[in-house]
Amino acid sequence: MSFLTIGHRGVMGVEPENTLRSFIRAEREGLDVIELDLHLSSDGALVVMHDATVDRTTDGSGPIGDHTLDELRKLDAGLGERVPTFDEVLDAVRAPLQAEIKDRAAARALADTMRRRDLLERVTVISFHDEAVAEIRERLPGVRTGLVAGRYGEDVVRRAKDVGAELAVLNLRRLTLAVVERLHDEGIGVVSWVVNTPRDLLLARTLGVDGGTTDFPAIKRAVEAEGLSPAP
């Protein structure tokens, strides 16, 4: 049984989230895929940060969209790290990526970057927002997409089908075997978040999901120890 390990914002349990340091550590630790989050600066740069504001993860304040790229680069994102651009991440690591977008504007910018850098095989685009998934699929035919959901029932199957998502990225605490089986019946893969403990890993395995998003590299080692790592 294969099981993908996906580094959450790099490995945010041990490094500053969504920084080059965190992504490089995730790759060094052998995570199969690296997940990150994208927003647009006020001057249209595709930058890597989870929140809509810089307050929680940097020494700055205010919405990301109110800052230019130069202003964002001056902020400390933890341990002296800077807010990276998506292009910088692409150059820093070679691992496959899951890029989470928050809105249609980010979808348009990401589609342009993926086309320019020929990233269809390397990047899966995920979002909580159905319209953002639909937007990038329209702009970039052939892109792999995933619908993210925290609260859901059977409607997540319909939503994933409606936007043409190949993947559903779902909250482990709310996931049921019935939903996993329905998604698999439709040919849609399932990733659970977050898988941070051996107990989480056991639950994810029991539910039959295809992978788990984790904050900690120890989960990758646990998967390898149980013989669940993906085939080469």
C-alpha cells in the first residue's frame, strides 16, 4: 500500500512555515511532496504565505496585498528567513509541489507561471474555493487540481466532480470511510490533513486515504518503517 507524505508549508512543525529553509528541510527529510500557499503582493508578485495578512508569521503587519514585493522582502519570516516568491521556491527545491491558492486572481497568476516554467507535471494546484479550482483548470488545460475542505459531507464528492478535481484534500478529524470510498469510486484521490502522530497515521491508513499532509518529518520515517512509502 502506497502512502504519500506531504510536507505542510514545508515542515512547519520544526522550521518557520512557508520559508525556503522549511522547504529545503522538507526535501532533505525525504517528504514526497511539498505543500505551500500563494498570495499576490500589491505589485502582482506571487509570494508564499498562508494568511491573508503578514502579522502572524512575520514581524510586519497588515494585508499581504497592501505590501509590494520589496516591502515583503524586508520582513523577518522567522529565524531571519524572508518571504519567498514562488519562483524562488521552484529554484530552491526539486520536489513535486502542492500549491494552494486563495482566490481567482492568484489562480490567474499561477497559471501564467506554470505555463512559463512548464510545471504541469510538477505542480498540483489545490484550493478551498471551488471557483479558484475552476479558474485555473479553464486557464491551464491539463493541470492537476485538488479541492480542499474542512467541513463536508457527501457534497464534497459532488463539488470535487463539478470542478474536475483529481484530488480531495480533507480534514482527517472529520473524514469518514464512506466519503473516502465514494471519492475513490469516482476516481478521485484522497489526502488527509494533518497527520502528525502515529495515531493520526493509523487512522489515515484505516480510512484508506492515499496520503497525508504533515508538519513533522518523523511521519515520513514512520511510513518508511511500516513499508508504506510509494513505489519508485
